[in-house]
Amino acid sequence: MQASRNPESKKICVIGLGYIGLPTAAMFASNGHMVVGYDVNERVVNALNEGKVTIEEPYLEDLVKQVVANGRLKASTKMEACDVYIIAVPTPILKDKGADMTYVVSATEAILPVLKEGDMVILESTSPPRSTLDIVVPILERSGLAIGTDVLVAHSPERVIPGKILFELVENNRIVGGINQASSEAGKKLYRSFVKGEIYLTDSTTAEMCKLMENTFRDVNIALANELAKLCTVMGINAWEVIELSNKHPRVNIHQPGPGVGGHCLAVDPWFIVEKQPELARIIKLARETNDSMPHHVFDLLEKATQLIEKPAACILGLTYKPNIDDMRESPIMELVELIHHSNRYQLVLNDPYVFDNDEVISDIYEAVKGADVLVLGVHHDRYENIDFDRIKGLMRGNTIIDTRNFLNRSLLTEKGFNIVLLGSGR
Ligand code: SAJ
């Protein structure tokens, strides 16, 4: 790998080539830097070196192909000396709802043998408050270098939404929280190479808390919508209408109810705050529990709709954690699938245009619905917009559709003879 002649150009190592690390690596590589993507997974490394990506994200493969072909990005399972190390490894949630920081620890330890004076280390992984100070810095100190002067350290949380990652990496505002002013300034200069949004400077612990609170804000608001949905169901009101009309108020923005909250962010990050202050983080915990209850709520709707059928045949449309992506992480629909299996009552078929590696999935929707007593619309993929319901009607054994997203045209389908059960509606 050739060093660039541009004096601002750095040799950057991005550790962890997942949903965030890979697009970030490609972005730095296409903006004047030489990038080494480090990952312990050989499959990911080999694929990248062939210009292929292992995740589905619009425009990513084209960008990766380009920067691999022009030699600005390569991947390796071996750590090599660079100027900047960006840690973008997963921080999964443990059974007790605490953050599993093992990957952050091993990523930081992997840097140690090659760390030298003048380097910078940035933690991008979503982490509980004080992780940069209490986990990353003490490991780096084992190098004998003066952390904060010889080596600068910052936390700069990723804030991009799957499906729009490349756009949001550039356009979103960014926070850089250094362990001191020099670290913050250096981080800002680095991200400026591709970020067009504002870059705000703060300390590392504040940056960690900002990231967690952004996702918590969304999770709590979705919980409020889900609570409203349950209330409306028993009170004979339509929650979707309540939300639409309430949101006409200039200072109200009620979120959308649904079958639950998935993904590796909203369903996880609030727990990292609860972990630190369980006595104080009461609304945050209750919101998590409310959203986690939604697959059970949908299961109850299903049970009610099929109570007179001995061995009901159910078909679920949409399995991913949100529409138009292939990401199954923490998908509430998979939790629903578990509940259905556990009940031992149903014949179950799954359908999702983005999911292939599941034996229960029948890709052709018209095959999948054959003989079904009830359909559950779990995720509103755009590709479901053109479903031929006249054809579906002829293929199903029953006529009930549970719509968990207010996606279907209820009056039209009722006219066609379907029984539409809408989550959040007591009407
Ligand atoms: N959902 C609802 N109702 C809503 C909005 C979302 O039920 O009104 C559900 C979705 O169906 C999905 C889940 O919430 O299951 C999460 O989806 P999302 O689109 O809200 O967010 P993520 O998890 O894909 O990405 C979030 C984003 N955070 C915020 O918008 C504050 C993104 O900017 C973060 O970078 C990302 O988390 C992350 O990596 O932390």
C-alpha cells in the first residue's frame, strides 16, 4: 500500500468491517486516505479484497469495488501500523442486559503492539458512558505512551440509519468527544474529510451519552405510541387516526406503533443507560419493556383471530426489523415466530423478499399464502405494495389479515371480503 502525497492524508485502520465499519472505511478511502480494514472474520476480509460486500446497503458495493480497485482500501486479518485506528466493532447486549464490551477490549488490545507516538484512536462503537475513559484509555496506557499527548483518543458515535448509510455518513451532523481538546480537534479534522454536516466537539463521556440518548428518545416515543395502540384497542378508538390528527399540532410528534422495536440500536442502547443507573432510569426501562411486549401483543391478536380453528395455518409477511433491508437483528417478528412455534398450535409459513437463508421462508408470496387461515403483515416492505389480493383471496383458506403497520388499504380489502385486524385499532 503506497503512502499518499497529500500531507493531510492518513493511513487509517478501521477495526470491524460490519454495518458501520465497512461503509466508514470505504468513505475514508474515497476521500484521500489509505485504509486498512481489519477484521477477525476471514470470510469478510477475503470478500472485501475481491471488492465484494457481505451486507446489503444501497451503493456500498459500487463504492467498495472502486476503492479496492484503486488500491485505497484493502482488508486484513493482521493488524498493521497506521496513523489512526477507528474501532467499529459490535457491542452486543448480554443476557443480563449489560453491554458486552469484549470486542472493544480485544480491538483495543490488537492496536497495542503497533501503537506509536502521534497516533490517534477513535471509538465509534456505541458504548455505555465512560467506556472510552475506563476501558479504552487504560488498555492504551499499557503501551507506555502518554495517552492524551503522544496518542490522542476520542469517541465519535456513528449515527447513520441502515438503508441510507452512505448518504447519512456525509450529510448528518457528527459529535466528536475527545479525552482532551487536542483529541477533539484532531478527530474533527479527520472526519471533515467527508462529513458535510456540522461537527460538534465535546468530551468523550458526553458523546457516549448523546448517542445513547438519541436512540433512547426514539425508543421511548415509540413505546408511547405502542401504549396508545394498546389503549385504543380496548377503548374502541383507532390509534393511527389519533396519531395523524395529534401530529397536526406544531409541537407534537407521536411515533408509529408496530409489532415491536428491532435492530441493534433502539432495542439495545437504552439498556446501556439502565445498566449504569438502574434506580434512576425508570422511564427508559419501562419503554424498553413496553416495546418488548409488542410481539406478545401481536401473538394475542393472532390467537384471538384463530380461536375457533383447531390447527390454524398462519403466514407471516415480512421478517426483517424494518422495511426494505435484509437486517434481521433483534427483529420483533422473529420473536413473534418464536412465540408461534412455542405455542405448538400453528402451521407456519414465512415470506420475506429480503430473507433467503431460512428453511421456513417461501420466497414466492403466492406460494407462501396457499391454504393460510390468517396472514400477518409484519414488515411493510415497498415490494408488498403490489400484492394481488384478488389472487391471494383465492389461495387462502381463511380471510383474516393482521396488519401490524397500518400498511394495507383496509376499506378496499374489506370490500374484497377480507377481515382486516389492524394493530392499534379497536374499531
Ligand atoms: N419503529 C417503530 N415506530 C417508529 C419508528 C421505528 O416501531 O415510529 C421501529 C422500526 O420498525 C424498527 C425500530 O423501530 O424495528 C428501529 O428502527 P429505526 O428506523 O428507528 O432505527 P435504526 O435502529 O435503524 O437506526 C437508529 C437511528 N437512530 C435514530 O434515529 C435516533 C440511527 O440514526 C442510528 O445511527 C442507529 O439507530 C444506530 O446505529 O444507533
